[in-house]
Amino acid sequence: MNIELLNTGSELMLGRVLNTHQQWLCRRLADLGYVVTRQIAVPDTAHDIQSAVREALGRADLIIATGGLGPTSDDVTRDLIAQLLGKKLRLDDAVLNHIKRRFAARRLPMPKNNEVQALVPEGAMVLANPNGTAPGLAMEVSPNPFRNFGDSQNSRSKTWLVMLPGPPRELRPMFDNFVVPLLRREFPLAAPFVCRTLRTSGIAESLVQEKIEVPLNTLAAAGLEIGYCARTGRVDVRLSARGGNGKKIVRAAEVIVQKILGAQIYGFDDEEIEVVVVRLLTERKKTLALAESCTGGGIAHRVTNVPGASAVFPGGFVTYSNGSKQKFLGVRAETLAAHGAVSEAVAREMAAGARSQLGADFAIAVTGIAGPGGGTKEKPVGTVFIGLAGEFGTVVERKFNPYERETFKEVTAWQALEMLRVRLVCS
């Protein structure tokens, strides 16, 4: 099956917006057993969009276009595709009423130009958008004037074109709720597909492969596919197989990998570290307090993104200055003077102070040098100390994350939560 992605938006060409659709859609489709064969991004111009769609229609069985369904003058995808296919646009009353209700619910007047979002190409299926005003659209292009179905014995007899809105919070649930069922109905897989991802930490990609490759050889010969995806301090191991024995093969492989890697597996499939930590705290009826300096509340942000976090997270402190560390966490002036704010001693007192102040079972503290300035020979930019306090006392780990500020904060927050996860799993 030939699947192509078309991401529209001049902001993508200017580097003003990161194209997350390409990664998310390719990953989601691959997990379902459908592999994208081509993806392209084009600006919001008639020539570029129509040219890209025309070319894709000449090759693909399924085309997914993103963006350009909004109410402004640069949202032209819907209009241009309708024009290319010779389809008239009609006003969909149900969509228009949905848009009006969204504005009314927010007590805002609806601009007249929002009505264009209710225009639907004739014959198109409307994909409801409960998270925004622009509906998605799905069309079976039949006949397909741009494709010669006799050019290959493997060519399919149908072509589908799907248009999805640009905002991720609208696109992603729409894809799962409408596009996935359409895929399974119109393009059923020739053989069942099973995929399982094991997420590991604290071990290099090459070492992961070295540990599990030989033990999985027999299953690989039986159809197991193994993939690796490395991130900073983390490696995802993807196990997949097709056919009637696929589920059995993947499950057997998963058992082997779990036995070999043990606690270095922190989650499965799309589980994030904060979800795992909140679940472990909830199961053990434990609570967590935070004392953050260099991460600026990043750990609290991740924890509170998890539904149900309020049961295990009473609160935290963002103590960026030395004064706030002393005032809110009880860090001693002599400790700061003797060791500096970025030190094992200060991380230790921050963690103990947060735990005491909030009466929590555990407390995490982070203090470090995010840069680009402020480093020394003894403590270069990227140095961070992570403290973990509990009934066992307080332990501190020194890390070195020599990245730009945003990545430094992200990696440090992840390491702090992983430190707690290991403690919860292994204690």
C-alpha cells in the first residue's frame, strides 16, 4: 500500500513551526501496520498545493493532507483540492452550527470568515472536530483522473484523500477516531500486524542490541522484526511481527527482553516516564514533593500533565535564587557559601526541606547550570545535582548534560523522575 503525507503551511518552510505531524502520523501509521512511503511539506500557495496533490494522486492509495482548513486567507487547502478534483463546495449546516456553538460557549462573536470552514466539497465525508472549528474531510477519489491503475498488477482500485486540521490537539484525536477506522475498513491488512515497544533507560543503543540480539535470533527467523530508536539516555526497542503467529512471536520476544533488561525497562509503547511514576506512587500510596531550580518547574509540569496526579503530588517549589532556597526550603547560608548553589550539599538540603515542608513521602530536588554562561572548570555548563529524599534518607546523583538550555531542562527533568522510578521499583 502506498501512503503519502502532505503537510501544508508556509510557516513550515520558514522554520517558524516544527513539523510534528510528519513524525506523529508516520509513527502512528507504522504502529498500525501501515508504512508511509513518501512525505512532503509545501507552502500555502495554489501552485505548490495543487501540484503536490496531483503528483500524490498519481501514485498513492491514501493521501493525508494536514493544515489549510482554517478561516484565514492562507487556509486554502480545502478550496484548492476541490478545484483540482472539479468538486463544488457546499455549505454544511451541521458544521456551521457546530462552529456557532463553540463561539457561543465562549461568549465570543463569530467572525463572518469562520463560515468558510463549513464549506465541504461535494461527496466528501465530514470528520467531526470536537476540539476546534475546522472539520476534517475524507474523499474517495473515484474515478482518479491522475492515476493509471493498469500500470502495475499491484495497483489498488481506490484512492482516498483525507484532509486534517493543522493544530495537533485537533488532528491527533481526529486521526484516531475517524482515520484509523477508515483505514481498517478500506485498506485491511493482508495479515494481522502486532507491534510492542519497550522503553529503556540508562543503557546505550548498541549495548541494548548486543544484549538481546542473539537471544532473539530464533524468533527473528520466525518473522520477528526488531527496531531501535535512541534518545538522550533512553532507547526504545520495537518488536513487531505479521501473520497469524505474530502475537505469539511478539509476546515471546517481550518476555525475553524483559528478563534480560529488567528494571532498565521503564515503560511500554507510548508511556512517558511521568505516567509511570504517578502510577507507581498511586499503587504504593506515596506522595512526592518537588524542589526545582534549573528546571524551572519542568518536573512539576510533567507530573501534573498526568490525570490523577493530585492524589500523589501535594506541591513543589521553584527556588531559582539562593534567597528563595533559604526562605522556602531551609537551605543554610553556610552551605551555599561553602559549596555554591550547584552542589551535592545544596541538592541534599533542598530535597530534605521540600519533603519536610509538604510532609511528602519522597522529594526530588534539582540544581544545576543550564548555561550558556556560569560554568567553571570544576562545574562546567551542564552540571546538575539531583537529590532524592525519603524515609531512607537523602541521596544525590551528579549528572552532566551539556546541551542547550531547553534540552538541558528536559533531560534533567527526565533523569530526576527516572531516579525516583528506579527507587520505587527496586526498593
